[in-house]
Amino acid sequence: MATTQTPFDKATDIEAWAEHYVCSVELQHKLAPPPPPKAFREGAVALRLSAPGRPPELRQAKRGERTPKQEALEEPYYRARTLHAFLHHELQAAELMCWAILAFPEAEPEFRRGLLAICLDEIRHMGLYVEHIRALGCQVGDFGVRDWFWKRVPTCTSKLEFVAVLGMGLEAANLEYAPSFAARFRRAGDEVGARIQERIAAEEVAHVGFATRWFARWTGGCDFDEWSRLLPPPLSPWVMHGNPIASDARRRAGMSEAFLQSLAAYVPEPKGRAAPLGEPE
């Protein structure tokens, strides 16, 4: 899905930059794009991109390429494979922030600038992963990837659904998973990898807080039932958290006590029950 527009580093507005970022098939553009322009486009119209560009280095994962168990993490190769999956999560999040900038041009400028700031955070996180993957003896592209987020988030039809699914859902789940993997890396003797996960978990609080604040502004609060109704099937609260729930981090991100209690107590109907997100990819 290569773009045919102005060269990436010649983009004159944020929308052009965002479109190039999503559509680029150059790995270097995904990992370290040029700085974005300062201004949004006057009179921008909604653009809903259906899929991202994928550099040839990022092949689709084969069946069975799952996150290794704890004993496998003793090997640098398997730690690199795990970090590669996390890097791809960050890439999808960065792309989808750009997707939302393009999809919701009528949204508040403050909200759209927040999306851009989070996109740049996700790109910076990718840099941390790239460096450590290389230190472990591997390269970006050595492992397959899955565009799991892209299969779900673009079904959102409003900015409210977007923050519910990505910010309060998928990113919030990382408040549980990142600390869990930090502990697993530390048990494997990889202190650098553990600290990267801890740093990203700490910075994720602000991203979840951004989504929660806008959700509250647009709906008047942090109501669990309202949030649940906004999740497009087959997504549900069941797949939007790890175990145990990181209550302290979620409180810092603005989630109410009632919301957290409902999240912890939620159990879906047995019919069609999906497995939790669990270990990514």
C-alpha cells in the first residue's frame, strides 16, 4: 500500500505526514520517520485508511510463532523474538494514532495533537526495542508479525469508539503485561530488557490517561457499561486486561474505582467466549 503523494520528508501538513507514515513500505520510515510538520491541514476531509503499508522485512508470522515460555527466555534469541512482537505492537499503535488523525478531522485540535504526541512516543519506544533486539544478536525482520490491532481498531466509527478500544482497551492491557514481562526478563537475567518494559509501562499510564480523560469529557464520566457497549465484537472487557489487574496504574490513568471493580468482575457469556489477550502474538 505505497503512497504516491509528496515525498515523506516534504510533507507540508500533519495529515500528509500521518498518511505517509501509515502507507510507507520503507522500514526506516516506520522506525525513524522525519519530524512531522507543525500545522494541520485547513479544510481536511476524513480519510479512513483500510490497511498499513508493510516493509518487505516485516513478513506475516507463521502459525505457531507465539511468545516463548519462561524457560525459553533464557535464550537471547527468544527474548529478541518476544521484543520483536512488542515492537510490532508499538508500530501498530503509532500507525493507528495517525489513522485517527486522518479519520476524525473534525475532532478537537487538542485531541488530534495528543494523538500525534502519542504516535511519537510509540516510535521512540520502538527505538528502545530495536536497540535491544540488536544487542541480543537479531534484527528487525528476523521474526514474523501479526497486524492484530489493524484487524480491529479501524472498525471504530467515532473518536469515542477509538479511545475506548485502543487507549482504554488495548493500551490499558499493557499496564498489566509490560510489568509481567519485565519480571520474566529479570528472571532470565536480562536487566536491560526488564527496564525497557518497566519504562514503557510507566509511560503507558499517560497514554491510557489521555484516552480516559477524553472518554470522560465526551460521555460525562468513566462508566464501565458505556465503555463496554463501545467495544466492537468480538472484543469485550474480557480481553482488555491482564491478570491481576494493575489497579494502581489504572487509577493513575483516571479509571474510577467502580470501573475497576466492574472490569475485575466481568465474565462473558459462555457462548462465543473469547480467550483473553494473554501473551501477545
